[in-house]
Amino acid sequence: MLDIKFIRENLTEVKTGLLKRMPADKLNLEGVIALDDKRRELIAASEELKAERNRNSKSKPTPETIAEMKTLGEKIKKLEEELNATETEFLEAMSELPNIPAADVLPGGKENNEVIHTYGQKPKFDFEPKDHVELATSLGLIDYERAAKMSGSGFWCYTGVGAQLEWALLNYFIDFHTKNGYQFLIPPFLLTEKSAYTSGHLPKFRDDLFWTQDALCLNATSEMMLGNYHRDEILPIEELPKKYFAYSACFRREAGSYRQEERGMIRGHQFNKIEMFIFSKPEESWKMFAEMVNNAQKLMEGLNLNFQISKLAAGDSSAAMAKTYDIEVYIPSMGIYKEVSSASNALDYQARRGQVRYKNPATGKNEFVHTLNASGLATSRLLPAILEQNQQADGSVIIPKILRQYMPKRMKVIKKA
């Protein structure tokens, strides 16, 4: 959530920033300010009437003062009802405003994303390459048919070496982040509405989430849980930055039709992911952002896969984020790069929703921390990339060297049984 005081004092700057990511006809900052004005007026009027009631309560009761107190009570009740309605409307209007993009973030959507780094070369084959669905099926790594029988379309089941390769990726990520001093968490996979609101997924993205009959949602990313880990807390400044990483299965409704090229594991309702999350002092948050991008980059370099890093335009970034870099792996059968990590800085947007603060010794005041997150990494597109980029003419697949230590008997090649 944005700061209404900052909006009021920097209206032109805020409007210019938000227009990078939303159309002008959807932005009404003057309406938000008008609601804030009304809210303040009602608060002042209510407090004035309450003060008058307190003064009258100290005098000797007479029929006149009793009647006046009754009238005051009715006026106060009416004002508070109007104030509550205005507060709700104001909060909803503020909640729907996205974060202000960083100054160097370009306006617009995907068409303005900028590739800022590329690693490795696109693989070249002297044979007819297969896609990951055919490879995974022929090598007995994934069972799509039985997964669909169990859960419907958009799911898959890892089997045998496929399950071991998936877990090898996760173990590789866990070891990497542990050595870098991040604390490992395995959080709950179900969240309350308040948690989804704090992370910025509510109210806008309600329909993208799976909901239970108990009004709990399945997490779409570990960021949702980690952002709530210190909710309503005041963190000691000497403990900042707090660096975490978490494992979770992630669940997304992914409403809409799948494109033909996104079959298999490229887009699904459930996938595994390791997520980094940092609670930072404001003056250190861009340093932490660079660190998380570097961590994701090092993980990808360790796998020796062709990938690129893209700086997202404002309209292609999550609404809660001021800046996002996507790490994207090349999928040969599709001829395009697909995201395996998004590294983002939310500044104080999420912390303001979750009331995560620290005491600033310079001012003596409790101020909001900055929150940052990055996948480190998501696996559902990495396994297809490994299969497709490392496939051999005989239908086998070479396992990246970094993963062999986590495979049975340090397996180097996946061959047909």
C-alpha cells in the first residue's frame, strides 16, 4: 500500500509513476485524496462532539442536559457510521493502487521489457531434437496421463529418476542458500485472507488463487507466507537485513486457455519452488535486490543452461513491486525464454500493509522496512530446459554436473530403461 501523505505531497510525481503501469482512465488519485479529506473531516467532527459530550458529563444533570446528551449521542453514532463507511471506501481505494515503479523502469507492457544479460549459447543439434514432453515420457520421468486421471489437466506426476532429478534441483538450491547465510523455512501452504492481502494478492488477484471452504487460500508462491512472517512486528535494527528462503509447492488456478506450446510442465496448477525473501533497511534495499539477482544468476550458471535476464517494464511487473528482473531459461522446442525466477523490490509497499517496522535510531520513530523476494529457483521449467538443452541423439539426457552429487550413484546420464 502507498502512503497517503506521500501521495498528497507528491501528487504529480506519483501520478506520473503510476501511469507507467495503468491507463489514465483507471487512475483517480484526486478521488482518493477527496476520500481522505472526507475521512479527516468526519474524524474531526466526531472528536469535537465527543469532547462536548465529555464537558457536559461533568456538569450537574438537568432535563435539558440529559436531552442534549441524547442528541449528541445520536449525532456521534451517525457520524461514526458514516466514518466507518468512508474508512472502508478509502482503504479499498488505497488497496487497489499499485506500487510506484522505480524511476528507471520503462512504461508499458512486455513489449518494453529489456534483456540486460545473456549466459551461454542456444544449443544446436545435428539431429531432430525432441520436446520435453516426449523426452520425459520416453525416459519414464513424468507420468502425465495418470496425473490427469488423479487431478485433471494442468498436473503431472514425477516418477523414478524424474522425481530424483526434481529433488536434486531442490537440494542444490537449499545447499546454495544455506551456504549464503539465508535461514531455511518450510511454512504452511494455506494462508488467511489477511496474509493474502499483506502480500498484495488481494483484492486484485483473488480469482487467481485456489480457496478452501474455510476461507483459506493455497499459496501461489512462498513470498505470500514469508512476507507475513514478521507481520505486526517491530524488528530490531541490528537484526536487519533478515534473509530467509523457503520451500513450498505452489498452486495457481492459471485461468484461461493454455497455448499449445505451453503443454507439459511449462504452465500448470502445481509446481515446486525455493523462494528468497529479505526484510531490509530502506537504505540497503537496492543492494539486497542486486544480491538476490546475483544469487539466481549463480544458480543458473551452475546448471550451465542458456538463459537471459530481463528488466521488466512497469506493466509487466507485479502490482506490488517497484522493480522486477526475470531470469528466463531457453526452451528449444518453443524457441523462446521462459521465466524461472522473478527478483523484485517492493520497497515499503508490502511492509505498510503488514505493519512490519523497525525503530530508526536517527529519528527515534518506528518506520517501515523494505521487502524483497526472488525465486531461487522454480523447477517446473528448469526440468524441461535440462531435458531439451542436454538431450543427445540416442534420446538420452546429460545431467548437469552440479546435480550429480544429489543423484543415485552420481548418475551422469538418463537413458531409456
